[in-house]
Amino acid sequence: MAKRSYTKTYMPEQAPETRMHNFEEVALGYDLESGKLEASRCLQCKNAPCIDACPVMIDIPGFIKAIEDGDMPKAYEIIARYSNLPAICGRVCPQEKQCEMVCRLGRNKRFEPVAIGKLERLVADWALEQPIEEKSTAFDKGKVAVIGSGPSGLTAAGDLAKLGYDVTVYEALHAPGGVLTYGIPEFRLPKKVVRKEIAIIEALGVKIETNVVVGKTITMDEIQQNFDACYIAVGAGAPNFMGIPGTGLNGVYSSSEYLTRINLMHGYEFPKYDTPVHQSKNVVVIGGGNVAMDAARSARRMGADKVTIVYRRSEEELPAREEEYHHSLEEKIDYSWLSNPTEYLGNDKGELVGVKCIKMALGEPDDSGRRRPVPIPDSEFIIEADMVIEAIGQGANKVLLDTFPELAINKWGYIDADEESCATSVPGIFAGGDIVTGAATVILAMGAGKLAAKEIDMYVTNKK
Amino acid sequence: MFKITKMRQLSEKQFEMWVSAPRVAGKAKAGQFVILRTTEFGERIPLTIVQTDPEEGLVEIIFQVIGKSTAELATFKEGDSLHDFVGPLGMPANVKKYGTVLLVGGGVGIAALYPIIKELKKAGNRVLTILGAKTKELVILEEECRKYSDELIIMTDDGSLGEKGLVTNAMEKVFAREKIDMAWAIGPSIMMKFATMTAEKSGVPVYVSLNPIMIDGTGMCGGCRVTVGDAIKFACVDGPEFLGSEVNWDEFLLRSKQYGHEEAESFEAYQKEMADLG
């Protein structure tokens, strides 16, 4: 075998100058040869730490070995045992904080870890090209309702169908996928990939009903009557606003609105699709997470002259994935570090013309362990802007919760569910994902979905 | 897909449509709305539920052609299907027994007012109704509203039906004449703003039903936010009904116009496309 390369095998990307003007995927994927080469870097550890670091505990050395052997069906079969959404995870998981962080190869100073995420994507993309097999399971174990068709709900639904449950997923919007569909942009996660992975889950026998707002279209009472158990995975789903003066001006958006217009409603294809997105010259994005990156890079692709991310801490504390940050720099996104908006300035037509910010300094660490940003007096400055997008997180959406007061809520307004079992205060009702934890990652939501499926199986089996 | 079981033209630009949506029909209350999409390319259009037939599983909506999406909706016929139809969304109207209530509707807003008139009457109120429109042809649901009203006043801009004048003129007369315990005003934004001011002058609280630009309609995006009192409210989940006196009308009116340019562009492109098709 050839000597192991110190660095990950290169995955081709669209050049920044090109991709700044389109919504097509940035990272283009491995071919089989690159995949085999990368797979050969894996040390095939006996007590592989990467498995424990994976929220759904994929047998990572196992599928990597299969790639190295050129056995793609086997590689896929291994991954599919653990994950219902591998093409999605291969693209959006923060591997650098999970499996790749603990990779023994990468622990050696000179080596980068194995590109586990990219290899997962290779296998999953291969699988998406294969014909979908309809499974003919007898669904005789019971009936389960899943509320929300995001990563958590889809994972639970897929696992429950595999276990022999008759599963119905209710989705409030007109298309399934949750954040995968309305939130994460096409250039990071093509919707074609999302649709195909959902089709694979449907082929397991899972029924997805769109246009159903639970709490409005059907009630929790009806769900409790008609199903043996229910998994609530509706996501966080209510945008926070800074609430500073000028929030009502035209040109002020939540990242949820901006990204929903673009992704779910295809606003970047207006007027072929009916929902428009403003074309703005100077865009300011507030926040430093992955959603802020998505919003800023979308605004870049919509043709903005200048896109500035305003973040109240410094580069070191930036919560976004390194890869996203790196891509944003390549796409000429500017950063105003240690800054916080205090007011949106408008003209007499109610249109945004500028963002007034104040400089921040980092003080003592707060509850999260990060140094708390504090405003520096008399340091205000103005950034010219005709659009501002607030990407400062989400709170709990109350539409379902308000109609189901029996369900205990925690002090942050999220569902009070047991971390070990996803059980809630109501027997038979389980909950997981962002509606329990607050906004987190796709893979953590999937981990909760897997756990919920297992617990629901136990609950229904014991009840009968 | 949601089948259209009945389609009727009410005036040049106003249409009545019945859609088969049993779950929505079974749950809808006065004041709630649906969101529909014509096709997979369509935008999400919020429309107030006029009435339902729960036994048949039908929902009635009334709309006026104002742009591309509503123009396209008007081309749908009985037997065609809408791509998406979801609801009932928003909070129901605050229906209860107040005593004497005044219901003011303008233009196509009468369609949203009618179910509230009906429920307020059923709740035991004395119901006074004022309907306003530009011309006689645009006064919709006159007989239906009359059926549940103790008194019905009609105002038209040109005097072609009822009295000539604005709904606010009629409101002033009613306020001068008797004590009103609660009022509603539903219609064009500017009408609701002035109806609120008129009611305020007489110290009568008035509910309005706001129709800002919406996308998801489930509280997820915040695009429909309005300033009510000192708070940011989402019309789709906190409303659409709010006390008119608490609404920041100037902001609301400006926000409603924020896509005027794109709306015009889309409508023109659609009209050209239709013309090219002959």
C-alpha cells in the first residue's frame, strides 16, 4: 500500500468566482477512485473512537473498509443500518467536532483525520443512483404518529417502519424535510438529495402527509385516539428578533424568512416561482452561526454588492462550522467582529438604509463558558444597508404546544422530555430534536429520532 | 391535491370557490384562514375562511383578483384541484356576548366579516352591520349578512346602492345614535385604519383583521410581524385579529407595500404570457 497522505484526499469544489453567482452545490463529491484512496488512509482501529463520537453510532471503520474494497453495496448496507439520511449527514454534519475530531490518524500531529463525512457522502450518493426497493413489511406492531418531517422525525419514522410500525408523518408545510427543505440552502444541500432520501424512507412504508398543522388541522386528542404512540419533532421554529428600534422597517428579515423565501419557495428562481426575494445592494447579517453563513452566502448569490456579517464576539468564538466560515471568506463575505446592532435606520418610505452598531469588548466568561460581550461606550458606527437579516436563533413555536397544555414545558419554553428516553409528561407522547434542546444540529436531532424510535418500540410492546 | 367543487364569479374581479378539505372544514372557526397554493410554482396565499360545510367536508373562500396569484386562481374551474390547502390557521375571532356590536366590512373584506357577523348573532348579540364598496356590483354577501344582522347599512362610493359615502360616515351616525359595546372593521388596510380612528373618537373598542404578507402562516418566519402595542406580534399565529387601536398602522401600511415592484413584475409577466397563449 502506498504511504498514507498527510492530508485528506482533495474533493473538487466550484471555484468561488463561479459559485458566487449560482445556487448549485459547492462541493462536488468524490469519485470512486478518490474515495478508495481516502478510505485507505483509515487505520481500521479496533476500538474505533469515531463510532462513539457519532450521534447515531455508525460503524465507520466498517463502511470505510467496504469502500476500500470497492464494495459499495456493502458500504451502503452498513451505513443504512444506522442512518436513514446519510447523503444529508455526509454534507451537513459537523464531523470536525464529532467523528473526525477523535480520529486516531488525525490525532497524529502531521496527519489530517480521515475525511469520514466525505466518504459517507460518496456512499450515500452512490445509493441515491440505485433503484429504490419497495419494502413489503407487515406493519403489525402498532401505529405511530410523527409530527414534523425534519431530520428527527424522518429518522424516527424510518426506524419505526423498519421495526414493523405503521407510521404517519404530519408536516405543516407543503413539502417534507423541515429545515433540510426550508433552511439549508441548495448550494450546501441540494433539494434533489433531500427528496431522494425522503423517497427511500417512504419506500420503507412511511406515509407523509403534508399541509397538516397539528393543533390546528388535527388535534393532539385525535392523535392520541388514533395512534399507539406519538413522536413530536416539530423543531424550534419561531424566529427571535433583536427587538431594536426599526425592526418593522422594510428590508429587515429573520433568517428564517429570508431562507424560506429562497429555499422552500424558490425565490431565487422568481418569477418562474411566484415568491420574490428582494435584490439588495448592501446586506448585513447579524449572528455568527451556520444559519448566518447560509444567509450571507445566499445574499451573495442573489447579487448583493457587499455582504457583511456583524458578530458580537471575535473570530475565535465564531460558532459556525470552520468549512462554512472558510467558504464565506472565499466568497468575499466581510466581517465586522465585536459589533452589535443597536438600531435600524430607515427613510421616509419605511425602507432600511443603515444599521447602527456598537463596538463590543469581551468580558468575563458567561454561563456558556464563552466570554461575554459588553458594549464599549460611545463607539457607535453605521453600516450602510438596504437589507438586514437577523440570524440570532429561534425560540419554541407555540402553535402545537398551546393546544396541548398537558404537555410539560421547561423554563425556556421547550418540551420537557427525558434525555435518556425522549419521554414527556404524557404517557405515549415522546419528543426530541430542536423542540426539546433548542436549535442544534441535524445529526443531534437524528440521534434523538433514533432513540425515540427505540423507546417507542419498547413502550408500545410493553403496553400490549 | 384539493378539489374545487364549486366556482362562481361574483363580480368582474371577485370569485367564490368551494374546496374539498374535510379536515379544515371540520375545525374552522370564524376569523380563521387558510393558505393555498395554485401549483407547485405558486406562492402561499392566505385567504379567510368564509364558511364551511363540515358534513360535505367543504370550505368556502372568496377572493379578488389583485395580482398574478389571484389572477391564476381565477382561471381554476370546478373539478380542478389546488396543489396545497392548509388550515385553519390563526386564532378565531373573539366571539362572545357583548350586547350591541357594530360590524363594518369593506370590499372583499366583507367575506372575512360575514362569518363573524353570523357567530356574533348566534352568541346573542344585537348586530348592526355596515357594508361598504365602490359600487353596487362590489357589495358581496348582502343577503347573507342581512340574515344575521338586526340592521344592515350599505354605503357605496358612487351611491349606486344604499347611501353614497364611506363606511366611516355610517359609523359616526351609529355612534351618535346609540351605545356600541364592541366593533369590528375588516377591509382594505386604509379603511381599517380610518374605521379604528372613527371608533376611537367615540370610545368604542374595535377589532380589525390584518392581512400582511405571509409565507408559512405557522409562526415560523416572522414576515407577517406587526407592531401591536409595544410588542412584535405575528399576524399568522397571534392574529389575524387585533385591537385596531393598538396596531401601528403606518408601519403596517408600508410593510404591505414592500414587494410592490416584484408583484407588478410578476403580474405583467403573467398577463403577457396569457396574452401570448391567446
